[in-house]
Amino acid sequence: MLAGKRQQHIAFVHCEMPLNALGRHFLFVYLKRPAMQPEKPPLVSIVMATYNRSNILGYAIQSALASTVQDWELIIVGDCCTDDTAEVVAAFGDARIRFVNLETNYGEQTGPNNVGVSLARGTYLAFLNHDDLWLPDHLQSSIEVLERTGADLAFGQGLVVLPVGYHMVGALADGVQPYRPWMDVPATLWIMRRELALQIGPWQPSWEVRCWPSQAWLHRVYRAGRPMLAHSRIGAILIQSGSRSNAYLERQHAEHAFWWAHMQDPLNILQAVSTLYGKVGRERLIAPLQSAITAMKALSRRLCYMLGLWPPHPGFWLKYWRKGTFLRELRRRRGLKDMSQR
């Protein structure tokens, strides 16, 4: 497994009461700081929610360690992990990495993410999903956009690796452009000023929304009129468990190992991503049917939004019209037990 020095710099934190009792929308966690914590806040706080995926967690951590920006703290929040996640994190022996393991299982990422935000100290805030991989200049490219423009949040492009094929998410045009509510922008791509997260408020629980909670939070930022900008730099490879049957149950990791091996050579990974990006782009241009389908999807999303429907995806309203249905379907697909009715 990926590991650094065998020296433990890991903070264990337990919530002693059920998470529901801490509030439906936010988890205020009051903690004593470790005695050896650096006084100077880091430039970036990275929040990573995780649950019993220790065999892929190391790849995500290593992608943060390889960042061209090194002034960061990584706050890993376990959703009551029962595997060897703590040992995997401790093996890196990096004082910038903290591990917080919740005593009660929340059942999805919004609770751990909110805890992570409450512990963050950086000027900027980023999220890294435990099954995703950052490219080395991901933080740097978006921070440069924020500092140059004064925007509150920036994001680039992400290459989504599907069980069969690939597609791009995030910014899908050259140059810098404003966020639009029909864009699909996973949290792994976000870099924001930390005060934005505090002002907008916590992520809503998944059982209160009809889509990804990350997209619901982004929409709240948009409605608040806060400037968010997209840029064309590819910043992450996303290997999402939601598109893989029984990813948790079978502890799937082969794809992460494959992509991590490619990422050991920066020229190799950039060439691989650029080649796939070009392939996706060419397919959009030369395949009339695919181009027509893509155009119709974009048009339907815009029409939904103009009609006041959120999320602006007709499929979500047909399949997940009842709030919380999306979460239950996602857990079933991942091989996790269904949650009790909230």
C-alpha cells in the first residue's frame, strides 16, 4: 500500500452523540487543537470524506502530496470507518494530515464534509473525494484564477473514468467563463475562499435533495450571486463509485492502481489525459448522433432551469422525484445497506 514513513501524526476525534442530534444541516464540532499544531494557518485546507475504502484512500492522499502547492492541511473525516483506514493514514507520517473518525455512521458524505469544513483553517478550501486523483497543478491553476479575478470559487475540468469509456465534467470550453447552473461540477474540482463556505452554510443532507448534494450546494452559491469561474485546465481524474456496481462491497481498486501507475510520470499522465480529452472532443464533433444527444441534453437542462426546476435534469425528476431516493439508489448500487427512513 502507498505509504510514507512509519511515524504517526494522526489526530483521532470521536463524536460522543448521534450525528442527527447535532442538527440536520450542520455538525458543530468543538475540539481542542493538538498541542503541536502549527500556529501559522495553511494556504489551503483539503477536506476528504471517507468510509471503509482504505485500499484506494492512499492513492487520493498521494495525489495531494504530489501537488505543486505544498502549503496545505489535509483533514480526512471517516464516517465511522471500521477497516484499517486509520493505519493507512498514519503510515504517511505527515504532520499536515489529520484523521477524524466519527463515532456514529452518517451514511453519506455531507456529514463528514461539514465536520471537515468546521475544522479547516486555510485561506482556501478544497474537497478531494477519496476515490479521485488530483493532477499536480490542480490547486495552483485554480488559485491563480481566484487571485487574478477576485472570484470566490474556481474549477477546471475533470476526466471521468467510466466502466466503459470516458467523459469530461466541469468547464467544457476554452478560456475562463462563469459557472452556469446546468454545469456538472464535482466537488473534487472546486477551490474556494474558505469564508465562502462559512457564509453559504453547510451541505444539505442527501435525504433532503434530489441530486448530488455537492451540486445543490453549488446552486446555493449561484443563487447568492457569488462569482464562480470555470477554466479549461484539467485538474483531476474521477473514478466514481456511483457508476460502479458493488464498488464498496467488492472493495474495487484495480482502476485506481492503473491510473496511479500512469501518474508517476507527469509527462505520461498529461499525455494520457490529453489523448483521452482529444478523443472525447473528436467524438463530439464527428459523431452526429452523439453530438445531437449532447445538444439535446444541454437544451433540456436549460429549459428545466428556466421553468424553475432544480436539479435541471429531467431524468432526476422522473427517477428521484421523492427526496432521498437518489441516496438510497446510490447506496444500493455501491453495495451498501439501505439506510433507515429519515
